Amino acid sequence: MKLDKYILSICIATTALFFSSCSDFLDRSPQGQFTEDDNPNALVNGKIYNVYTMMRNYNITAGPPAFAIHSFRSEDAEKGSIASDGSDVAEMYDDFIYTATNGLLGAYWGQNYAIIYQCNDILEAIAAKETAGQTEAEDLINKGEASFFRAYCYFNLVRAFGEVPLVTYKINDASEANIPKTTAEKIYVQIDSDLKTAEETLPETWSSEYTGRLTWGAARSLHARTYMMRNDWNNMYTASTDVINKGLYNLNTPYDEIFTDDGENSGGSIFELQCTATAALPQSDIIGSQFAEVQGVRGADKWDLGWGWNMATEYMAQAYEPNDPRKNATLLYFRRSDSDPITPENTNEPYGESPVSPAIGAYFNKKAYTDPALRKEYTNKGFWVNIRLIRYSDVVLMAAEAANEKGIPGEAVDYLEMVRARARGKDTSILPKITTNDQSELREAIRHERRVELGMEFDRFYDLVRWGIASEVLHAAGKVNYQPKNALLPLPQTEIDKSKGVLVQNPDYAQ
């Protein structure tokens, strides 16, 4: 394992341990009175580093709450594992039988708001320094980081729930956060403002000792994604092409290397959460994450790699064009029993065999697969696996989609070909160049490319929703319970109860 990748993670871990005395406050919605040093100069750097640690949390990027909300609801993924493990989760997120009391809702809500509250704290401290004329260069960068993370979490919340409370100030007492919902439009106004701040204050690059720290490109790319969710083609086009035209990123890494240890922090990685394991902390969510553990092969002996959640479906497998290398880089094949034959189609290197598993899904997510050599050194559970949150190919496909919708087919074709050419590699017999200038045909080609290029990542369900085809696609895949109202989740009942009538349930789920 390369040392330079982990310096920031170790720094963040040290900060997280320092803040352990207030971890209860950070890990849930505020309750009671929170007391800390009121000096606005205190611990700003440490607090922003701690946000990176909070972003690796089980409830927002690395565990069932995140996978259920972002992934299971599409036709390409399902809960997986075994039937008795999280049957209520499968019923809710695979089958769209929504219940406001589902525990994952509250966990996801709570961690997003915990990060928002931490960012509010940081931003207020920096504002106080600005007022006092004590601002330093690092404060501006911290301001950009806190603004980015606040925007990221509000984007999570507005996509999942629609109207949510908008809290942009430091919380000292729980009652201060007990406010009514704000419209989605106003949430997006705040997101736009925060990302503009991040774009203006974050650097384009960092030196190697700060690998993984936020950059201008991350902020501009996230901004493009928020415009994409709103089908705002003009702003989406401008933001995505801004990133492309800077020349900071590339598609040089072969697709089958992107999600390996050698592919971490590659030229195509715009924002990647840094995770590691050490001899002392082989399974630590302070310096690592449970991202690979939750999705790892559910098996026995050397194939006991995790819980087997977030599995791909046959619909995902069928989406790939013939011999598309991305299929075998995304789907991890397995056998149901030792008596099943090992064939070239299901062989999984480097063992020369596929795992045997009782899992009920069709395929495991190979983008969370772990290196066998590192399993021997640390643990089967893969706490060192980085989490890729924004990739350059996503931005290129956003540019392609926006260009096509704006009536610039030549650009759309060129951007689409950039992604297909990388996937094709040197094999010119596969993945032929898309040459049509017909807007409808090109739209379908770009949608297809997003599906296979970003398979088993984070946004397929939201793509279906924004394209207005969720009912059609999900019903065809057998998810017949889906209704348009299911684009938004019910608010967690625990939060409604705690608010004593201030927070009102989404209309479609009101009792």
C-alpha cells in the first residue's frame, strides 16, 4: 500500500479521535445543550478535517442507508444478501412499500444533518474571523470545503425527500433546529450559493500530501450534477464543460483498473474519499470505511468478504453491449454451491474460481471488491477501499447530455466517444462509435452510456426520475409497485415526532 495516499486519512483520523468527546452531537440531530469553546479561531482546521471522516460514515456513503436510497430503488440493483437479512429493507426499497418508520431513513437524514451542522459551525467561526479582520489563507479554503459539504448534504436531502428544513446557522440547542420545511427551490438556491463559494475559494490542485482534499473541480462537477437533477441544460453544459476545458482530469486509466487499489486517485478521479487500514486499525471506520464490507461477497472461508448487500440484477447484466469490458469490471460472478461448474464466464481472478454464496442477488458489486493480498495483511472486510464519489467520465457524459439537449449534436457525439473509446481500449471490434445526429437517438445512446459507465455507483434511480421514465422502466423490470410519488421518500417518523408538530410529513405519506 502506497504511503502518500494515506497522510490526509491519518490526519483526519487524529482529528476524529480528538473530537470523540462530542461525537454524540456530531452523529445525530442535536439534542439538549451543546457547549464548546466560543473562540472563533479555535479548531477550524480540525473541524473541517473531521467532516471528511464523517463523510465516510456508514449512514451516508458506506452502508445500507446510502445504498438503499441511492441504489436499490433502480432496476439495476437490489438489496441482495439473503432473504432473512434486512427483509424490511428489501420490501421498502426494492418493492416501494414505503414506511416512515424505516430505520434507514432516520440514519441517512441524521448523518446528512450532522455534517450540515458541523459545516455551519465552521462557517460561523470563519465569518467571525472575517469580521475581526483575522482571516488567513487557510480560512478561505476551509470556507470552500465547508460550503461544498453543506451543499453535498442538502443535495442528498432534497433529492431524497424534497422539502426539508434549511438550517444555515450554528446550532447550540436542539430547539434552534426545530423549524418547518423549506421548498425545494429554496434549498437549491442555497446549494447554488454554497457551490459558488466553493468554486471561488478551493484550489484547482493539491500537493501529494493532501491527496483527496476538495478542489475547484469537485465543486464545479457537483454543481453540474445539481443542474442535471433540475434538467437545467444551459447551466449543466457550462459547469461540465468548464471542468473539461480546464484539462485537469483524463480518461487514461483503463476501466478495469479504476476500482482497484492501483486505480485509486487516478486522473479520472475528481472526488474520492480516502480510506485505509493499518496493522493497529485493520477494521476501523475512523481511518477506513465499511463500503467494501457491506457489499462484499457473502460466503464462507476465503470468500467471507462481507454482507453481500447492494447486488446487481440480471437487468444490469443485460444492459451491456456485446463484449463491453465494463461488464466484467462491474459484476462479480458467483456460484450457488460447490457443485456448480466453474466456467470462463463465472471465473473470478485471482483465485481462478468464483465464490460460492447463498446470496439471492444475481451479481455482487465488483467495484467494491478487495485485493486478496491486502486481505491477508489486514482483513477480509476491505476497510482500505476508497469511495469514488465524482468521476470525470460522469462529467463528460453530463456535457454530452447537455450538449444534445441544447441542440449541439457534434459536441455531444465527441463527448460520448471519449467515454466509449476508453471503455473500448485497443479492441476496435467492440463499442462502435455513435455517429447519429438525431437528438432522440443520441439521447438514448447517452442514457445507455450513463447506465453502463456508472453501473452500481450512486445515481441510476435519480436518472430515471429526472428523465421522467421511472415508472416505465421499473415496471418493465418487475418493480410494479413504483408510483410517481415514490420518487420522494417519506420523512423519518422519528424526526416528525421529535419536532412536536413543526415538521410535517410529505403529503403523499401523511396519515
